[in-house]
Amino acid sequence: MLHGVDVSAHQSSFDADELDFVFIKATEGRSYVNPRLTDQTKRARDADCVVGFYHFLWPGNITAQAEYFLSKAPEKAGDLLAVDWEQNGEGTRASNSEKDRFIREVKRLRPHHRVLLYCNRYFWLNHDTTSYAGDGLWIADYVKAGKPRIKATWRIHQYTDQPLDKDVADFSSRSAMRAWARK
């Protein structure tokens, strides 16, 4: 298992030196950009981590959200892309069809990048009806690292949010994850 974190504007700093991968929040909806995106990307790249970017999905305007995400997320061969599908601050969420359309649109617009679905175990078991996760499932379930309580195949497991979101990835080495990311 490889070790990584996912960060947003809430993390003013993080130590990437001991990490294999870092996912960075890029955007949300059609108007928010992580103000720390550039610095967090540089920190992850300087530590030679596999880098990924994610978009927090809101309901509606799916094509516009995909375009907005990709206009702000840096584009480099081997970077991973993900959609964060969960309840938003207004208590709503994108539908299954919107989640699926967003993933497909990002894959269409950046065909040489892997696109993953991030969601928590509750969403996967109680809201998902299509089991479509693009190129891989990134599941949040706060239990022992690498042991999420789901039957589906997963690529990344977020196992805690203390002191920040920590993840493991089901790859034998950083080079194996890089090779997979490059399609």
C-alpha cells in the first residue's frame, strides 16, 4: 500500500516528503478555486509525489462544472483527476446521473488522464445506483487503512481525517501508480 493525503484550502501546510501521492482540491461548483492550489501543487511535485486534483461536485450545470474544473486544474501527463461526490453545504447533492455525466465529460475533455470517483461509504452504499466510478473508486471509510467495508473494487481508501485526510492506494509501488496514472 502507498500512503498519501488529500488537501484543500483548510490545510495551510502539509509535509509531502514521506508521501507517495497527494490529491489537491482544485475547484467546487462553477466559481470556487482553492486559493492554495498553486502552492500545494508545487509542494507535492517537489516531493516527487503522484499528484491528483479533485472537484467538489454540485447539482446542475454538469458540463460547465467539468469545463471549469479542467480550466483550473493543472494539466500534466500522469496527473490524476477525481470528482468529490457528497452532500454540499446546502444539504443537497448531485444525482447519480449527474455524477456519471461529470466523470464522462472530464474523461472526454482529458482523455489521457485517469478519472476517479471519491465518495464516502454511506454514499456508495445508500445513494449510488450505477456503480460507475470512472477509472477507479476512491472510498472514504474511517476504519483500518486498506480495509474499507465495501465489496466493490477500490483504488484509494481514505481511512481518517485526523489530523488531516489520510489515504492509502492499492498499488505495489509509486512507479506502479505512476504507470497506471499514465494510462
